[in-house]
Amino acid sequence: MITRDDILKIAKLSKLSIEDEEIEALTKDMAEIIQFADTINTAVEDENMEFDNISNIINAFHEDEVIESFDSDLILKNRDGGEDGYFLVKRRSVN
């Protein structure tokens, strides 16, 4: 159970100012968050779960599929034709 004092202590540790009229709503919200976290912590792992670790990932890769693209001249016309068929990107100086 979250109390008013808990909320005030958390606010002080977080260096947050809280108005008195906010404390009740924050107490309720914090209790709901903690209840949700408890639900997650006590959840039983499904024994039939297919993605329990990286070695059991199914269909992680698929065949590449070549699809029709836009005409590069059409795309580059908005950039004055680009430079040698490519977009020109300014090099950023590193400070």
C-alpha cells in the first residue's frame, strides 16, 4: 500500500514539487503501477512459448524480394538532378 508519506518521500528524492491536491491522485497512480509490476513479476512463463530465447526464433529470415522502384531521374529532379545520379549530402564537420 502506497501512502501519502511514500509519495512525499519519492517526490523529495526526485527533487519534484507536488501540490497537496495532487497527492491523492499520485498515490492511486503509484499503487496501480506497483500492482501492474507485481502482476508481471508473478506471471507464469508459458511452457509452449516459441520465442523463449534467441536459438528458438522461427522465421527470423525471409527470402529477399525484388520489387519495382521509383525512377531515379524522377526522384532526383527535386534535387536539381543530384550529382552523378545520387543525392549530394554535405559533409558535417566534427568539432
